[in-house]
Amino acid sequence: MEQPKSVVHEPERIRALAHPLRLQLLDLLGQHGELTATECAEHTDESVASCSFHLRMLEKYGFIERAEQRGREKPWRRTSEGLVTEADPEFPETVLASTELAVQTVTHRAEAFRRVAARMDDESKDWLDATQVSNVGFWATVEEVSALGAEITEIITRFQDRRDPERRPEGARFIHALSLIYAEPHTRP
């Protein structure tokens, strides 16, 4: 059962996400479906107590929930497929919280890429060629940039049904794609 994306607009919920371990835990649950605090600790090199605390915080703010118990194990799962934050300029605290989350997310992804890059010499030529880092700049209107973001989201959405292992083609690996679109600060001539 595919879950929809969750729209988060409350500043306290947005701030709850802006923590490196919580972002990592959400990634792991997105990749594996369900994990216990012990399994999370094994993946993150954090203590079980630390993972358990941060999993409970994610539960408190509605991002994860308990999955069906497996014997004595008590796994967690995400409550939605993805998250979208909404910042409202009329409520500056939402802008500040969303900005902090964005910075934490970019930092989190950069650190993850740094770890992967350190092992690139173990990758096949095909995977090396498929790995991309783009850094471009261009002039566009707000409408064009909004449309671009929607197109990128639409392209990535094509792969969402592959959370189900039965739908993955042979040779598929879990992929991270970071789309960062922002305008330079407005300056007056």
C-alpha cells in the first residue's frame, strides 16, 4: 500500500525533523520499510538508546508509527511516503523552521555523498557513469522555476512503486536524488 506525501506546515513539527539522526532514521525507514531501534543503531553506529529516543520524537510529531510486532521485536515504519514542508511568509517561524530543515537536509545528503564518494573506486563503470552531480545556473521566472520543480518531482515519482521489493527490476539499487532549486537574493539595481 503506497502512502501519500505528508504536508507539514507547523513550525514545531518542521523543527523536529531538523536533526541529523532523525533525517538518517527517516531515510533508513524509507529504504527498509520497517526497522527496530536496534536495527537502526546497527545502520547508524549510534546507541540503541539514542535511536530509540529519536524514533520516539519522530513518533510524537507523527512522522513514524509502530509497525506490527515481530515476536519480541517492536519495529517502526514511516507514516507517509515523503514529506513536503510549507513555509508561509505571513508566519516567519515557518520560514525559519523550513530553512533550517532545508539546510540540515542538504548537509545530511552532502555527508552521505561524501561517504559514498570515498568508495567510488569499488563501483562498476556503469554505476560511475550513472552517478551525477550537476551545478548549473540560469535565469528564470518564478512560474518557470515552480514548473521545473513540479517536473522533477513528477519524474522521481515514477519510481515510488518500487518500495515494494516485488516491483524492483533486477540490479536496482536504492538511489538518492537531491534537487536544490533556489534563487539568488533579490538585489535592487
